[in-house]
Amino acid sequence: MKKKLYMAIIQLVFSVFLFAKSENKNEIFVNGLNINMQEYIKFCDSTTEIKDLYVQRYEVTRSEYEEYLNNFGYNKLKDYSKDGGLFTYNNMMPYPDSAAVLITFYDACKYCNWRSEQEGFEPAYIIEDELPFAVKYFQWKQENGEWVYYVPKMPEIRLNEKANGYRLPTINEYFYLLLGGQEGIDNKWWEEIDITKYEFFANSHFTNKVGSLKANSLGVYDIFSNAPEWIWADTNTYSRDDSINYAKYAVGYALREESLPNFNLIRYISNKKSLSPKSPLERGFIGMRMVRNAE
């Protein structure tokens, strides 16, 4: 009896300690690990350390992102219409708690800093300059009597790896979270899901309410099903002579022809040779999920 009481007290103290470290109910603590992610996902990088993290259970929602838009006077985005019809702001995100999209890489980093400041954390990104807001950054312009495809200069963005503020996950962190950590890799949580529901989410012309599908073994929702998400990684593709406007990665999947029992998530991702880079100033079906250092 005394042993059971003792164990109950230990568990209570441990749970209070974890809660004290983070009072954000949309945030969960994820243990880091020394793990070679390239053994599971070949296009992960060669680093083997995953830090202890606080991870957002859900993607940033439309209503959360609108607080950012309102704060900086970027409300013109709400009039966004790509081609009319289905691809308008409200059709792409029909509910306040839909996963937010139409987020550029620049705005994702700026949003992380803004949220960090709002909540008393040290901003993780050093953004060297301001980029004047535009609904669409790419356009044809005349220069010296010739039409040129104009791409504005994006400010340089650097990461303060020691800051405790919000940031985008690295490529290794993203896939570690996607697989559900070591426990998820071991228990293959994805074999128990109805993959047809995930196919519908991934192929919809709109984002759904966050948390609509089953969480993975870490308690992270929608990381495999709703909006593609920006990650902290880059490539020289599309950079031309501009060392700042490197293409970035937005991770997302359109599931097709995988409606089989015992769906193998690792095999499915590993069949892809690489990720598709995006311009850091591109708007479209790109959203975000934040993490922050727990160390």
C-alpha cells in the first residue's frame, strides 16, 4: 500500500514538473534522442541529435494567424483570390480553426518571433530587415524597356539556436515528430489508422479543422494530413544570383493509391527521392507548426 502511494506521489510530482515547464495546453513535451533519421527517411540530414522540444499539438489556425495579420495591418491578405472560384481566402480556410495557409516562409519566421514576444520568450530568428507586405511578391515589371520577372530581395534570416522562442522544426525534427518518435517507429502507429480519411484530407481543396483526425503516438495532430508545413531547411534551387532567396522546404503529402491495410508510412515516404522546394515568398497551401527548445 505504501509503495503504491509512494509511486502515485512520484507520478504527481513529475506531471506537475512537466506542466510547470509549459502551461500552454496546445504544447506537448517531446523527449529528444540520438537517432539517425537517415535510416528511416533517406533525405533527412546527417545530424543525429534531436533536442528535447515543446511541440505544438496542432498547426497554426486561421484565427491565430489573423491575430498576426491584424497586428501588422496585413488584412489585405483576406481578399486573396488565386484564380477565383475555389481558391479564395475563405474557401481555402473555411473555419476559424482550419489550419492556416497562404503563409510565406518569411511570414512563418516573423510569426514565430511575434508569438514569442507575445508570450515572453526570446525570439529565435534574427531577421536583418523588413519585407514590405504584398499579397503576391512575384510579378512582371519593365526594366530598361524590357519585361523582367521581378522577385524582391528577402531579408536575411538567421536562427539563434539557443533561444527558447518559437521556431520551425528542422527536417530531422519534423520527420521524428511525424513518425511519432522512437515509440511511434517501434509500434507503427500508422498501421492502425484508416488511411482513406487521410487521403481525403490530403487531397481536399481546403484545410480542415485542426485535430479532426487521430493524433500520432506523441499526441501530435495533422502532421500527416492537413496543410503542408514549412520547415527550417534550404537549398540553392531557384536562388539565381541571390544568396538570400534560397528555396525552402514545405513538407506535405498528397496520398494516392495507398488504401491498403497495414499502411507503411516509412516505406511511403522513403519512396520519394527528395522533397519539393518552394520559393520562400510563395503563397499557396502552405501552413506551419511551431516548436521550441526545452533545454
